[in-house]
Amino acid sequence: MDKVRRPAGRVFIHTVLLLFAVYSLVPFFWTALQSFKTFKDAFSRAPILIFQPTWANYQDVWIRSLPDAGSAVGYLILAAALILTCLMLFARYIPVNPAWIYIGCLVGYGALLWAIPQLVYMQKFYSYFINTIIVTVFTILISISIGCLAGYALARYAGMAAVLILISALAFRALPRLAFVLPYFWIGSLLNLLDSHLLLVIALVAVNQPFTIWMLRSFFMEVPKDLEEAAMVDGANRLTSFLNVIVPVAWPGIISTALFTLLLAYNEFLLVRVLTQTNWTLPVAISRYTGAEDPAQLTLAAAASVSATIPIIVVILFFQKHLVRGLAAGAVKG
């Protein structure tokens, strides 16, 4: 596409993009405002934009009761989370191997998540948050591992079997969620896996796998065969050349696919609602507030929604560069 050079055309395009961005952000902005309002301010006849904010809604969603030194504990947890986040964001500027910093921060996050309920009496919503992390992480790891191997194989094999597999994967992806709910419910009942993380991970991987295979195949198609052939001439086998040569080149595409997988697993509602009775994830937990008969629960729903959105925003900001590079690489076809 040719670049727009006329000032009027560029002003028009930027105006349209700005209006679309505002249109997209206004619902989240309004939900965030509602989460800081009291019941009286939130349900006022005239919308109130200037009000006295309160943290009561977030406290009611997350915390059951505070210890004696509640403020000090809260500031300590917040400081630890901010330090770990800053270390991950600025790891490349620290004179240490970034991989060790990332691993240490992940271990620190895990320790922090374990320590929080030991220090503060948390609501059930915290357990739903932990369930969401467990299901999402394992779904990403399994989906990307299988998708990388399958996508690479289909990118290098041009036979009729590859075409049939890709068409079958696309048809499987086109099926509605309802087509998977009852079979997996029956499997879970038969194997006594209902209300377990394992069944959720299996179902989400199966639903997401066609997408990861198609996405990763398109990225591996852009990697020249000469790179792996040169590595194999130097003595590497197929697996070694794939891990040490192909994966680093296609890394932005792998990160982009992993982020889309994260969004699917993190926001899944129907499969989680049917396959679990108590081990819910955040979308199902939030629906408990929105479906309540008490209108006061809606401010809690706003606080829960904002709380569930913040981790996704942090992850997207952290991987923004890889996401843009991956999407740009996937958009260029030879």
C-alpha cells in the first residue's frame, strides 16, 4: 500500500484512528470509574464524573479481612510486585543475562502469589485468579509446544497429507464452542476429571490448537530453508537446527501466537462454566456479580473486571515489541 502523502489525507486517517481508539477505550474507562464509586454515585440519575474515589469495591472483591498491620502488608506486597515488574521491563539494561532475570522474576511472582494468602485473608476471587493463571500458563505451554512442531512440519512438507491436515484443522476451528462442551463433559464424567484444571487445559488446548498450527505454519513458511540446511551441513540434526536456528528467527511470531492463545484461555467462559463447578476462572467469577439480583454487586463487578484486565495489559505492554514484529512478519508473504 502506498504511503499517504497529502496532509489532508493523513489528517483524516489519524482523526479516524483517534476516534476509533476513543470509542474502544470509553467502555473500559467508564468501568474503571464505576469501580471507584460508591453505590450512590454509581447509580445516580445523572452520570457523575467528579467524585470521591473509594477502594472499598476492590477490597470487597479481593480481601476478606485485613491483619492488624494491614496497611504495611499491603504496601509491602505492592512494592514487591512493582520491583519484580520493573526488573522484567528493564532487564536488558541490567549487566546480567536477561534470561536469569526473567526466571528469577517468575519465581518471585510465584512466591508472592503463594505468600499473599498467608499474610492476608483473601476472598474466593483470589482462588479464581490463581485458577486462571494455572489454566492459562499450561494451555500456552502445551499449545505452543505442539503448534511449533506441527507448524514447522507442515511448513516443510508439501504433500497432500499436509493439505488435508490443514483443511481439517480449519474446519475444526470453525465449529462453535457448543460442539465441544458436551463431549468434554462426557469425557470428564467418565474419567472423573470434572471440576479439574487438567480437563480445562485439555479442552482449551484442543480448541486452540488449529489456530496455533495455522499461525505458526505461516511464520515458519517465511523462514528460508537455507538456514536449517546450512546448520545441518555443519553437523546439526533436524531437531537441533529447528531449536537453535528456526525458533530464534521465528521467535516474534511464536510470541504473537502465544499472546493470542493467552487471550483465548484467559477469557474463556462457556467451557469453564460447564466443565467446572467450583474451580472457576475469572470470567465465570465476574459473572457471579453481574448476574446477582442486588444492583450493588455491579460496582463489585466493575472492580473485578478492571482487576482481571490489568494483568493482560501488563503482559501486552511487556511483549509489545515482539507482538508488532510478529504480526508484521506474518503479514508479509512471498
